[in-house]
Amino acid sequence: MLNNVLELAAPAVRQLAPYVPGKPLSELEREYGIRDSIKLASNENPLGPGTKARVAIANAVNDLGLYPDGNGFELKQALAKHHACSTDRITLGNGSNDLLVLLSEAFLTPEVDAVYSQYCFAIYPIAVQATGAVGRVAAAFPESHQMSLGHDLDAMRKLVTDKTRLVFVANPNNPTGTWVDAVALKRFIASLPSTTMVVVDEAYIEYAVNDASADASRWIDEFPNLVVTRTFSKAYGLAGLRVGYALSSAEVANVLNRVRQPFNVNSLALVAATAALDDEEHLQRTAELNSKGMQQVLTGLKELNVRVYPSACNFVLVDCKRPGAEVNEALLRQGVIVRPVGGYGLPTHIRITIGTEQENARMLVALEKALGK
């Protein structure tokens, strides 16, 4: 029997810290003996899937004994129509997370590097490190900046060299909620060498109502080294089915499909995502609920002497001005799950997903108690 199997792992993998997902409701209720808890930790859509997606899922259940369409023909057709592009520019993934890993596997080696911002999505450094490539971290904007903790594109550009193969830009960004405007982002992409792929992660783009926020999917014809990733996990309410996609040049998609696992998107995910694209009513309801909920939460937080950062997403980042882990523990004991973000280098902060009106109200009462107000 092996005494230390870790020693058999690849050197880069030995140094990895596993990604820790948000605590599920069932785990909280088992650990604390709580019932009727709420989860505002993982930026899920409180409405869940729309009616069209639910019907598509129900109709597909009888075919679960068969493998899914490994090419995702119908979903690709729907996405091609949605984005006015050809299907050979689309790569499907088991959530957009899958595509971020595929990009790293396809383009990174220990001899090259990748660039990302200081408070970026945790999967970027994990995916990069797993390949043995060097991760270069650009300092984010300081607290005094109007886009506090956001991506400093000038700082990121200075780290790019002839060895840089990937640059990750989340727009809007998780966990900060910050965003980059279209003019600045397009200028940044245009400045990169052709040997550097820029990955614009638009997981929260459906929530970004600010007119200045970018939609990089419109630029894939213009920049052969641009990849845009999107997901159905957030605004479309399909987090449990794990389905996302990448838009890129046909050449990049061809490379990604060489490392993409067969049947990486399951049958229910394929039909649900295809139906969800055609459900504008559900997307509108989602946007309206988030807008009203965001205002409700921001108004409530003003009374609690905490710092709240501007957000173009379906969550807010809050500086509690005390250890976030302690605040999180006090919330858990009241049956409210939020996301402490000490692992991102933000030890006094928590991230709160916008929920229903009732969930938001309960969270605000619990947070006031947790802060000792």
C-alpha cells in the first residue's frame, strides 16, 4: 500500500490547492441541525430554469439510456444563430469552467506563461498551475480607484512577453463584480501579440446592463487570438446541468476539440440549453428580479456600516471590516449561506448572491445580527 501517493503526482499538481465550492444546503443542515436554510453563495439564479428548459428536460428523460450527441449539433446551431457565427467557431463544455481548463491544456506548457488579475476567478490559477506553466499576476486597481479591485489592463499588458500564451480577463469579474468597458478592453486585445490568446470570460454578461460594459463575442471575427467563454449556469438557471461554450476562430476551436473529452455535455444539458436560448421571457424575468433584488440588498447594506463594491453581476462583494470567516460562521448558524472570500486574498470580505425578495430580506436581518448591530 502506498504511504504517500502525492509523491507520485506530477510536480505541478502536488502544489495545487483544490477548489472549494460553495457549501450546499444539505451539508449545512447536516452539520448544524438547521432546517429551511437559504443559499446565497454560488451566484445561482433563484428562479432556476425557465419553462422551456424544464419542458425540454422532461421530454428528453426517456432517451437517457443513449449517449448524448457528442457534437452537440442542435445546440451549436442555436448558438450560431444567436451569435450570428458559423458552428465551427463554437466549442461546447461541461460548464465554462471546462473550457477554461481545456484552453490551459491546449496552449500551456512549463516553458510558457499566462497572465491574470489579482482578484480573478480561482480556476484561472488552478488551471494554469496544473499544466506547469508560470502564472503572472497583475496587481488589481487599489481601493482608492473608482473600479476598486478591478482589472488594471495596463498592469496586465506589462506582464505579457513573447512567452505569454494565455491572458484571462473576466468581464464582469467574479468575485469582485467589477467590469471593463468596451473601449478599454478592445484596445487591450488589439495590443496583444498574435502569439498570445486572450480569454474573455463572460459568465455574467447577461447581468451587465451598464452600456459601457463590453460584449467581446462581437469581436471574434476581428481578433483571431480572441476566445470568449460563456455559461448557462448563471442567468439561464442551469447550474446543475453544467453546460457552457466558447466562441473563437475555427482554428482555435479545432485545437480545443482535440483535447475536449467525448460526450462532455450530457443529453439533458444539451436540450435544456438549446431551449433556454429561445426563452427571452425567462431571461427578462431574471434580469428584472436581479435588478430589484440588487437595489433591495444595497439599500439594506447601507445601514450596516460595511463597504459594498459596485457590481455588474448577480452578487455583491462586501467588506465587513472584520474577519469574513467569523461573519460567515455567524450567518451559517442562522441558516444563511454566503461566500467568504479569504482564499482570494480578501480576508474581511464576503460575497452575497442576489436572491428572491424574501431571501434577501432574511439575509439582511441575519447579517445585521452577525455584525452585532
